[in-house]
Amino acid sequence: MTRSGVVNPSLSQTRGAFTKIFSGTGAPLAQQQFLLALSRRKGLRIEALLIIQGSGNGSTATPGNLGYEGQLGPLDAAHAIDNVPLP
């Protein structure tokens, strides 16, 4: 979960780990809900377009998994439109 040095809650396995680590009722459940609420953010347009099909609808109960994370640059757009080579 922290191999890269950061916790990426957009991955289903990270959200699954939150559920397993903080399972139960009371304080563990409150901590799990806090982490999931803290991890939510509105996706960028390209992220919403490239969401993994069938992963969820983006609601709190069924968040979607990102197929791509970040922004696209002009070179990315040129490559997609005119097959401009990437460096």
C-alpha cells in the first residue's frame, strides 16, 4: 500500500486495505469513514473520461477507479489526434 512512498486511495486495493485495517464498529469504523471521506476529490475531465468501466459511478458508496491520473499536455493531445511521436 505504501511501496511508492504515498498512499493512493484511487486504487481499489488501497480502499480495500482501509476496510480490512479499520474493520469493526465504533472508532475503527469512524476512522475508515474518515479516511475514505478525506481521500475523495473531484476527478479532472480526462480522468472522468478514462475511468475504468464497471468500477463504480463515482458516488460515495461506489467510487470509480481511475484509468489515468493527472493532466494531459499538448504533446499528449497531438499524439492522440495526429499520432505525433512521443519522446
